[in-house]
Amino acid sequence: MSARRAAVVLGSLEVFGPLSMDLSMPLLPQLAEDLRTNDSLAQASMSVCMLGLALGQLVTGPLSDRLGRRRPLLWGVALFTLFSLLCALAPTIEILLLTRFLQGVAGSAGVVIALAAARDIASGVALARLLSLLGLVGALAPVLAPVAGGQLAAVLDWRGLFVVLAGVGAVLFVVSATALPETLPPPLRHRGGFAETGRRFGTVLRDRLFVCYLLVGACTGTAFFTYLASISFVLQDGFGLGPQAFSAVFAANAVVAMLGSLGNRGLVRRAGPARMYVAGTTATAVAALSLLGVVITGTGLAAVLVVLALVLFCYGAIAPNSSALALGGHGERAGTAAALLGMSSFAVGPVVAPLVALGGAADLTMALTMAVATALACVLVWTAVLPRLRRSPPAPAAGTARPDGAPHPHDTPR
């Protein structure tokens, strides 16, 4: 596949998470009233879906290393469609929570296999550039989903939105079946069972550099989910923005993050993923600390929006390089490694959101949490990642061979 075609197809598979979360958000109060439950349990329907997205990757990713990418992906998308319909038919909040969790588990196939398939067809700078394109496509979902959800809420109830999600799943099933070829040929798959899967998890987790990437990703993910959990309260309750103005700012921030990914795609060819990763993490920490300073000094809404946009722009350059570097040495275990990366990202959200809500003043809590999390990520990059990165040999390109014609050890199942 060409890079652009791969980005469109694989990027479309990554929209499961944002669509599952954001599309139903406008009708949560209606959902709570219809199922005769409280707002907390209605909001929990989003948390259990995100938890399913996190845990499901630990199953689907390793399974794709054994069976290839297409079969687990097609089963996952088909089950996502089915569970979306069951969500629409849920008679009680308990049934809805169960089906939402299973919907997340099924939807995780698209998230993790998109990343693993990208590693199958590219590595190094090419992988970082491809993941930057995926970031552009994937970033459209957080922009469009709340807007689409708000518009659909005018003509549909909450059950209708889940039918729409089922329709999206059906479309993505057709796209996956017709436009995505198998990227992991049979000779590169492992034939072991649970024991082999466990060994592969152990191999990845014994890679200290990979674990460092996980820790940095957890820190930057904490900052990002803090932003998502707090920004509506900060702008609407704290600064008095109306729903339309807030939606415009939220969409603009998503576009800024997209521009960060686009800028990374252009610069990574010259600077390389490692330098861009270090620079992006450092710049994000500096911007987040500046945001904290702006909030403490009470400079005003305009300054908060400018500095927050800078944080998101820098953040857009972290994720593609982090994934490219982390997957670089695990080409033959791409599904397993991608599962751990994705799980560490999606598992942060359900924990961060309620904890941030306990912090009181939304703007100060958001800025302080983001500053601490990104500063810790920066310290880890400079003290743990960079020294190990300098000692590590360069990762082989996907599909490279030794001079004697044999497959490279990094591309051969162990």
C-alpha cells in the first residue's frame, strides 16, 4: 500500500475509541433519565467502554501475531457492530454497562491492529512519517464526533446513536475486508499457544527501553486525558464560554494537534524519530509549565488558549515518534508490543478523569496536573530513555534481509 492509502485505511480503524466516547456524550442525560439511573452511572458507560478498549488490546494484539492481522481485525469489527446494536437495545443500565464494555473490547481490534500493521509495512523514519499521517486521520474523529453527536441528537435518541455506531462498524468492516491486505505473512507468525504468548509479553517487558517508553507514554497520556476531562469545565464554568464557543475552541485545539503531527511528518525525515521525540517531549513540558504560570498569575482567557494550543501542538509530535521508536526493535512481536502501548494509553483515561474532578478549581487542577505529568515525562526521557537510546543499535527496516539473503533476526519469529 502507498503511505497515503495506508494512512486512510489504518487511520479509519483508529476512530473506534473517539467515536465510541464522543458520539454518545451529548445524550448522556437523556440516557440516565430513560434507564432511570443517575448521572454517575451514565458517565460510567463511557469509562467501561474505555476500559474495554484498553484490556481488549492485550488479547487482540498477541492474537494477531499468531493468526495474522486480517482475521482478528474482521472479527473485532464485526463484534463491535453487534455489540453496538445490543447497546441500543439495552433495557437497564447494568446491561448497557456490560455491552459497552464488550463493545470496547471488540473495538480494540481496530486500534491495536492498525498500529501493528503499520509496523509490518514500515520502520524507522518511514514508520514515524506513516504514524504521523495516521495521527492526522485519527485526529479528525475528536473534532467531528462531538459535532456529529450534537447534530444527531436533534433527530435521534441515545439508542439511535448506538445504531449509528453499528452502521459505522459495518462500513469499516467492508473497508477492512476490501482495502486492507494481510500485512503479516504466515512465515512471520508464531505458532505457539498461551505459553508462547506469555513469553512474548515477557520478552517485550524485559526490554528496559520499551518500558521507559511505556512510562513516558503514561505520563503524557495523563496530561492529555486531564485536558480532555477538564477543558469543558475550565472554559465553560471558569471562563464563561457557551457551548458553541467551547465546541469551536475544542475543534481548533484538535486541528492544532493535527498540525503538530503534520509538522512532525515533515521534520522527522531530517531530524529522525529520536531527536523529534526528545524535542517534542521537552517542548510539551515547557509549554505545560508555561500554562501553569499563566493560570497562577491570572493572565486571562486569551493567554490560556494560546499556551494550551502550544501544548497540544507539541503533543502532536510525540505520539508518532514514541510508537515508532518503541516498536522498532519488536517487528516480530508488533501486535504484542502495540497492545502494551495502546493499553497503557487507554487505561489512563478511566483513572485520571474522576481523580481530576476531585481537585476542585478546574483551571488550576488541570494546569498543575498537566505540568507535573509532562515534566516527569521530560525527566524520564532525558535520564532514562536518551542514555539507553544512544547505546542501542539502530532498528532494522521492516522486511530487511542480511547480505546472505536470510531474513533479519528482528523479522523472524522466535
